[in-house]
Amino acid sequence: ELQLNYYSESCPRAEEIIKEQVAQLYHKHGNTAVSWIRNLFHDCMVKSCDASIYLDTANDQESEKNSPKNFGMRNFKYVETIKKALESECPNTVSCADIVALSARDGLLWLGGPRVEMRTGRKDSKESYLAEVESSIPNHNDSMSSVLSRFQSIGVDTEGTVALFGAHSVGRVHCVNLVHRLYPTVDPTLDPDYAKYLKGRCPTPNPDPEAVLYSRNDRETTMILDNMYYKNILNHKGLLIVDQELVSDPNTSPFVEKMAADNGYFHDQFARALVILSENNPLTGDQGEIRKVCRYVNSA
Ligand code: HEM
Ligand SMILES: [Ca+2]
Ligand SMILES: [Ca+2]
């Protein structure tokens, strides 16, 4: 029941307003564009693209943001900037869940990513699903077969899954997610010079989780969503164990090679898979609600 331009009658400028806000935020805080993409993954993969990720802890319901799987997520407050702009033009009309989808679509363009067409009409959840986060979002060291079957279960095939990992061509990884590959001994699947660089970024085996020690996902083109990621992992410069597994698993490695060789092909596959992810099990019609603010459900 999602459709193109769902708000054409109820709020004709809705998509324009989101685009303007994403642009303004990008110019103030460039990494908001990175966050919109990760938000889409962490929202849509958990139950539904229903903005459940945005809810704060309230009324005895603990926020999904508290899950260790959501460690490092940032810029949540800026979704309210977008929401406020929409509310001032069209109160109670545009869902936070559609902001999840459209902000990712528009953020991508600032990162040099592909143009993606997205349908709208998603409604917002009335609860958060902290308990489901653990089983829904893979771990940084899960086996590739379990990662593939997780994506398969929402309709993303192997080729699409390999493409979505290309999101790790932007942004950062904190040392807590890296040190097990560096200490006490260096993971032999890691390029030795690169390991030396990473040890410089993460000098101790037990980083304080509060400290913001991190490494860029992709040193060459940190803020561009491009196929450098695939070139890096082919050169044993993947950061997470799951990143490196894409190369060692025979189910995924042929796609890695193709994407490393052809940025246009990577972009086409990324766009295709992102749409499938963004349409996972949406609430539509009179399901859910349209929140007034994205971090709280509406009060009865
Ligand atoms: C098996 C699948 C995946 C795992 C285990 C995984 C895990 C992670 C981890 C551990 C980080 C670093 C967090 C930190 O230390 O701050 C990260 C960052 C990131 N991930 Fe993933 N990820 C996966 C798939 C995806 C997908 C499908 C997308 C989007 C399409 C995505 C988008 C991002 C982005 C944009 C960042 C950088 C965030 C930032 O800099 O703020 N990831 N991921
Ligand atoms: Ca969700
Ligand atoms: Ca890049």
C-alpha cells in the first residue's frame, strides 16, 4: 500500500521539505548524511520501517537505542529538526517512518550515492522493540551464512546484501569493535601495514567505551559512498570481521569483485537493495500512528 508521492494531496511539499532539511543539516554536520543511512538499516531491519528506532525510553518501555547493537549511532536529535519543519507546514501528516526512508534517500545524494526512488505512506509504531534488536541486527563477527539468511528473510538476496555492505564506505568504527582483531595478536587476514595504522588509532586492547576512539571506515573516500570499500576488503583492509568475510566466502566474493571493478554496478545494486530494505513490513492505512515528535508516541 506504499505509493509514490503519498503526500501529494495532504502535504504537497513534504518531500521537498525533507530534502531541504537534509541539505541544511548536511552543510552544518556532514555526518548526519551518514547517520540517515545507518538509521534506515537499524530501523527497517528490526520488525518494520516504523521509526521504532527513534523512540526514547518512556512509560516503562526501554528504547532500542540502548541495545549494544546500536552502539555508535549518532545524530538522533536532528530527526526532530526535520519533523518540526514538516509539522509547521502540515501538522500530524508526515510520519517519522517516512522521514527514515526519505532522509536516507536524500542523504545518499550528498555522499555521491545513487538516486533512489522511494514510495511513502509508512506509519509509526506505537512501541519500541528493544528485545528484537538483538536477534534482528547481525553482530560484527557473525558468520556470513547467518548474515545472508537474515537479509534473505526480508527479501534481500546475496547480491543485494553485498551491495548494502557498501554503506561501510562511509563513516566510522569505534575501537571497541576493532581491538579483538589487533590484540593480543594481529588477525592474519588483516594487511600488516593497515594493522599498524589501526593500532595507532586504537593504542590499547581495552578502550574506554566512553572515549571516542575510532577509525574511519574508508580512509581514502570517507564521505563518499563508493566502491572503494570493495577495493579495500580485497586488499585485506576491512575493519569488521563481517566485512572481511565478504571476500573469503565463495557465495559473496564474486559480487565483491564485480563491485570493486564497477562503481555504477555497485550503485545500481545498492539502490535496488535499499528500496527492498526500506519497504520491509511497513505499517500502513490505519495501523500505527503519525507521531507528533519522533522520540515519543502520541499520548492517548
Ligand atoms: C551484518 C551487517 C552489519 C553489521 C554487523 C554492521 C555493523 C556495524 C558496526 C559495528 C559499525 C560501527 C559502529 C561504531 O563503532 O560506531 C557500523 C557502522 C556503520 N554501518 Fe554497519 N553493519 C552492517 C550492515 C550495514 C548496512 C546494511 C548498512 C546500511 C545500508 C550499514 C551502515 C553503516 C554506517 C553508515 C555506519 C557508519 C556510522 C557512523 O559513522 O556514524 N551497516 N556497522
Ligand atoms: Ca523498526
Ligand atoms: Ca568511500
